[in-house]
Amino acid sequence: MGMSAGGGSLQSEINVTPMVDIMLVLLIIFMVVTPFLQQGITVVIPRDLNHPDEDSRIIREDSVVISIPKDEQYYLGKTPVSKAELADKVDRMLKAIKNEEDKIVYIKSGVSVSYGEVVNVINEVRKLGVDKIGLVADKKKGGPPPAAKT
């Protein structure tokens, strides 16, 4: 209750204007803060496969391409390799490449390959000091190119 400026009598009405102001400020604060409360990272999955430009280095003979058609099955180029010898052979191939810009390891994975299998290969490659890893995808017919660098 407030006092009127005039004769000293008490005002018996509730002044709702300050309450409405406070409610509007709280509403604005909640509207601004709510998007930051989401768990994880929002990822928009593309509907059309608009890949970046094709990396022409992937088709060269000296490029390092690891293929994983099925779980526990690895190929380096077209040569089958075991998981134990994969890191050594990749390291040898990378040492043979003189230009630092060309030291990229491409990883191709089959649809049925588990996510963990691909992550394990990426970790093995990163242990070798490689920070350029390309994940290879198939082209959509009449669509964009297959490789994108990460």
C-alpha cells in the first residue's frame, strides 16, 4: 500500500504497474537464458549432401587411405593389414611424404562398421602426430564430391 501525495490518507488499491514491469523483465531474462541451458551440442543434419570441394589428393598413389569395410578388417590402400601393424605402416607412408601439406590420412568406413572402431583408428592415427584426417563418404549420384577434411 502506498501513500497518496495529497491529504495523507492511505491508498487501498494495489499498484500493479511495478509488478508487471518485474514480470516482463523476468520473462525477457528467461527467454534469453533458456537456449543456453540445452544439453550437448545441437547438430543440424543436412538433408541434401552438399559436401565441400573434393580433395584431389585422395586419388594419388602416395596418399594414405585406410579402409574399414567391416569390423576388425583393415586395408591400407588396397592391401589388407592387421590392426597391430596398421600404425607402423601408416607411419612409414607418412614419413615418405615430403610436403607437410600432403600429410593427410583418409579414413573410409563401411555402413555396418561400429562407431568405436572408426574412433579407435582415428586415435591410432593421432598418436602418430597427424592432425589432418579426412573422413570419406560416397558421392550421391549426380551430386557433390566424396572427401572432406577435418
